Amino acid sequence: MIKNVKAKKDNSGIVFDVYEDKVERFISVSEYIKERDGHCDFEVIKCLSLPELEDEPDSQNSNGGGAWRANGGGGGDYNSKYNKY
């Protein structure tokens, strides 16, 4: 259901793709978890525009390309409740 996870450039959260027909259900489930547990250390929201994302490192880097942070994608946004924007 979730794919193409990317870090926001300002390190305030992540952005990921969710199939369009699953977005509302995904958000509903995250709200249910928040209500059920009485707290939640993250917030899921639908992006209205794509935020600036971390650049993708050179795939030929010294660590063999194992680490990544890339640009692109959209659909959901993880944002700590302590770093609202």
C-alpha cells in the first residue's frame, strides 16, 4: 500500500505514495489508531502539493548505494505532532 518513501528536505517528516483509491482508508485507519490509543506520535495527512524533498545520492557512492534519500512521489505525509507546519 505504501511505496516510494522519501524524506522531506527540512527533515520534518516523510512523504510516500499511496494508491489514490486507498488514501481515505489509510487516513481513517491512522485516525482510528490515534483515537483508540489516546495518543499518537505521528500525523498522516494528504499532501496538497509536493514539498521539497531530499536529493537522491549518487548511486555509485562509496557505500554502494545502500543509503537513499530521493525526490519525487506524494500522497501521504508523516509529520511529528511536535513539528507541525
